[in-house]
Amino acid sequence: MPALRAVPVTLTAAERKTLRKRVRGAKTAWRDRQRAQIVLLAARRWPTAAIAGRLSIAEDTARKWRGRFAARGLDGLADAPRPGRPRRISAAERAAICSLACQLPAATGVPLSRWTGPELAAELASRGLTGPVSASSILRILAEHPIKPWQYRSWIYPRDPDFAAKAKVIVDLYQGYYQGKRLRPGDRVISDVIWGNEDQRRCCRRSGSRVRVGDGKGKSGIDERSHRDELCRRLSAWRRLPR
């Protein structure tokens, strides 16, 4: 059987520079580096068998990429489209996914600090922008571009409609008010008990004392334990709010 005639390969200066960059690149995929080496050796008029022996590959592999470059240039070194199941997610739906992921949740009125795959899937479905799309499919589509919305945060908008009422007690305390009444200077020591270290809080719970906090001149003020228990109860409710 007569030997197959090697296809001649001619490179332009730009093509040679691109191929050499692929060979030397630290992040170049192995298949792209190998194909570039085949073409560079073929341009130096190496026989196909010699190229295969130099790179430890089959002659058919060297012949394939040599011929594809000669016919289509650098585009011929890319993988050809492979047959398979048609894409279930259309191009318009993919564009909608990327568009929503590029917006901060706060800008769209969603009470989140950052997007996640499940949250994006739920928001897309609620708006009717896509059909049923799983969170893994959304993350795979974003990785193709790449888009990483979970690396960007925005202000969290509480979902609880009673958040303002629950947080008002804490905010008022910082401003020196409790139940609409301004606290006197002596009454502020309650914040040391509520916001003190864990040893202080544990000690107060064990003692169960009902200390009267006043102005130091014999005038009674707020019952410390009842005030503390009420504020702790509201604090616990606030901490259980969905984030």
C-alpha cells in the first residue's frame, strides 16, 4: 500500500506567533499545546511519522491535525461540534439568566444580599422568564461566561413585615428610650447587663435578683430583671428573622 503523502503546511507570522504562544503557555490546555506542536513541526517539513514519533502520538492523530490546519487554519484546530441532544434551555432563556445574575438583588427588589443558584431559579420562575430550570443548570450557564453573582453583595432587605416593630426596641435603646420614655442616666446601666460579656449574663441569670436601678438618690427606676427579660425576648425574636 503506498504511503500517504504529507499535506504541506505554511504559516504566516501571526499564526506562528499564536502557535508558539500556545506551546509555551502555562495555562494552555494539553490538547491545544499538542496540536500547536504538530503544526509547528509540519511547517518545518517534518514527515508525519517523524512528528508522531517526536510527540509519542499515533500517526493518524498527527495527520488529522496537520490536514485540518492546512484546510482551515487556526479554526481547524478547535474541536468540531459533536452530535447530541438539542439544548433544552433556549438562547433567550440563557440571556435572561445572565441578565438577572448581573443585577444586584436590591436593584430588583429581592430581599437578598447576594444571588445563589436556587434563588435565581426561583426568581426566574416567578417572573416567567424561563421554564423549569434547575439551580445546577443555572450555575453551569453562568460558568460559561463566567459570571459569579455570589461574589457581590448588596443591602439586605428584611422579609418579615414586622421587622420594624421588632427592631424598634433595640434602636430606641441605643437612642436612650424605652417604651417611648427617655431613660435617665442611672437607667443606662441596664445596657451593661444586656450587652455585657457572657459571664455577666450567666451570673445575672443564676442570681435571679430583682435589682432596682435608679439615679443613686433613692428614687426607684426600672426593674432591671423584667426589663432585661423583655429585651432579651425581643432580641431572640429578631435573631430568628430569615437572613
